[in-house]
Amino acid sequence: MTAVRGILYPMPKIPTQEQDTVTGRGPPADVVSTSATFPDPTDKHVGNRVRMRRMMLGMSQTKLGDALGLTFQQVQKYERGTNRIGAGRLQQLAYILQVPVPFFFEGLPLPSETSSEEGAYVADFLATCDGLSLAKYFMRIKNSKLRRCIVELAEHVAARYN
């Protein structure tokens, strides 16, 4: 109840974010937050693959968001795995990023497999700007001895500064 000039009026029921005003159903699957604290591992993996491919194409989050009709903040949430990407949106992403839909699931461990921390660490690293650039330029070095020297250099630097 709310009072206006001393008269009490019943408050209209305002739908919650979980419920649509027309259908009475929850929000679409592509905007459902998977968890308040931890993203679902599959959502995080798919988001990392979206980020990696976007960066490979040199596309900004804003440009991808514009192509999808979304804000860059929504793209960020997809990439972090905070918000789940629905099937239709995944199809749009595949088209815009010029990859087949299964690309987003490559390297995803099956539920029966034990998730390797090292595998997840590598995937997370490759989804960063530095990781992607390092892998891209490292693969351009054809001399295997030179590549081995670079790996040894990285090992020594990591050992010394960690």
C-alpha cells in the first residue's frame, strides 16, 4: 500500500527480473546468469573461445556487440561466462566470427573426464591478448633450435622472477 494525500492505494505488482510481464516466464536463456559467484565451466570455455576468436580477427567488444545488437558489457559477460549464450546467439556469433558453431566447444573436456588445471590454465592464457600474440608470433618462427632457446629463456625468466 502507498499513501497519496492521505488515501491508501494498493501497490501494483511489479514483475521481477526473473519474470516476463507478458508470458510470465523467466528471461531468455542467453541472459540467465549462471551463478552469482562461479561461472559454469562450459559457459566459461565457450566465452573464452568467443574472446579468442574475436581477438584473432582484431575485433573490439564494441564492434562485436554492435553486430549482435548488444552492448559491449553484454559481450564481456558472455566472454567471462557470467551470462550463458543461447543457441540462437551462438549461431549469430559463429556467423559474425566466421567459424562453425562446434569451434566454441573444441577442447571442452567431457563430463566424465577429469579437468586438467594445466589445460584450463593454457586455454585462459590463450584467451588473453598477450597469450594470443605470443602463440601467433612464436608459431611464425621456423627454426626449431631458436624456438627451443626462446622456451628456455621463458623458463629461466619465470624461475627467476617468481
